[in-house]
Amino acid sequence: MHYRPLGTTSLQVSKICLGTMTWGEQNTEAEAHEQLDRAIAAGVNFIDAAEMYPVPPKPETQGLTEQYLGSWLKQQPRREDLVIASKVVGRSDMKHLRGGPRLNAAQIKEACEASLKRLQTDYIDLYQIHWPERKTNYFGRLGYEHQGDDGAISIEETLKACEDLVKEGKVRYLGISNETPWGMHEYLRLSEQQNLPRIQSIQNPYNLLNRTFEVGLAEMAIRENAGLLAYSPLGFGVLSGKYLNQAQPEGARLTLYQRFQRYTSALAEETTARYVQLAKDWNLDPAQMALAFVNDRPFVTSNIIGATRMDQLESNLASAELQLPQELLEAIEAIHLQQPNPCP
């Protein structure tokens, strides 16, 4: 396993990060622990969770993911060897979270302390803002329409609230998620001008079907030393090819949950079929090719994989050792240029 620095910190994180959002919904506590044991054995030291997990978010399951991770963490002799990340929910209508979450000081403090309790740890290595408070482009929304003052908590207030957590020793470092170039710039500007904690990473979607991160954020990630933690690297499993020809594999996420439509259009299927065929032409597993592409982008700090079965986890972990030859990368680029970002 290869390790990379997390932003400007002294932490070294594995280039594969273990995602957890299925734990408590599609995976039991025992299965979560089995995944953790296997990932750690493979050299993974980076684990990403969130207060709202598992997904899809429901009042009756909220927090189970962190609980499952916490019960495993409690058994580990060297907590300091692990990098645990979690997230605080942005503004939404999830009334089961603090009556409707907002990114103000009181709610961020409450959210962090609840996560610490579920995780059974004294500190979170990387605490991330799950999505912006303001109304802007994320979760696939394109075509920015400015709405003026929408009553959003300012980034300054949010960052100062996170500073309190750092000072109290509950959080080591900060990150953002589902952010735009302006949002990333604003966090960096405030941190420099007001001597506030610096963001060390940005967690946004990135995969062969959605490379919008490259447009305005990749340069910032490199130049500002706040790399991408890529989520959905397989587009909810679509890039494995298992959903082609309208297939609905039993127990698969897109079979179970109709809410995840981002990667299910006719254009997505057509483009996916081209990537899958390319992988087969090179005698590669399509999922491993898609993951290997993400793994080694110069702006990526870590690739967040997720699995519901152990064979999926084994395959995903193996992608860390796969280096795509230049000729194959050029073929991937040719497909991308013909149909860029079918699933933004």
C-alpha cells in the first residue's frame, strides 16, 4: 500500500480509504468489523464515516455506521496508527438530526460530541463539513443560479466553530466535502487572513463518468495542497458493469434504492459499456480499471472505496497495485472527450 501526506499535516494516509456508508443498512456490525480487519491487513489506515450514515439516511438507522466503527475501534491496541474521518451534516430537512441541521457553533459542537461518543474515541483525525450551508452546486446540480442571501450560516462562523473543536483536542484537522471552487477558496482565504485552522482535504465525487472535479478544483487541490478524497469512484457500482443491459443484481444498491438515479441514465449506460469493453480488451476487471484510474490522479490524496461483500472488497483493495499503461490512459481519455461527464 502506498501512503500520501494529508494536506500540510504530518499524517500519512493510505491511497485507498475504506468507506463505510453501507454499515447499518446493507452490512451488519459483524460484516463491518470483517471489512475493517481485512482492509487494515492490506495496509489501509484511513477510514471515512459520517454522522448521517448509513445511506439512505433514516431516523431509525442514523449513527449505526459510527457505532459499528466505534465498537471495532475500542478493540484496537494502537488507535494512533489509524486516521479516522467523519463529517457533520450540512443544512437539510433531516429533522431527526438536531431538528434540522445547521452549520452553526452550537450544532457543530453537538454533532462532534455525539460522533465521538459513537466512535468511542477521544478525537477525530479529520472532521469534514459534509456539504455547504449555502445553496450552490453540489450533488449533481449544474448551471449555477445565484440566490443572494439565502440565510446561510457563513463559512467564517462554521470555520470558527471547528476551530473551537481543534483547540479542545476533539478534532485534529479539518476538511470539506461537496464543495465548489469558490467555497474552497473562501475556507482557505479565511484561514490565512484570520489565522484559523486550514482545510486539509476536499471530498467530492470523482470517477470515469464524472470528472467535473478537474474543471475548477483539481488545480486548487494541487496548488493549495488540499487533495481530493474521491468518493463514488465506481459511480455506485455502475462502472463494474453489473447493471448493464438493465440488469438488477439481487441485493445491489441501485436495485434496492430507487433514490440513487445519478448514474442510471441511458447516456450513463452507453458510456459505461464503452469503458467496460475497454477494460475487457485489456484483460482487466472493469471495476479495478476504474479504481486504478482514480487512484493515481495527481490531485487525489485517497480513493474512498466501498463494498457490501468481501469479494468486492478484495477486488477494490487489489486496485492499489494496478498501474494503467499510457496507451490505456489515452484510450480512456478518448472516450471521455467523446462524451465528457455523462453523470455530473
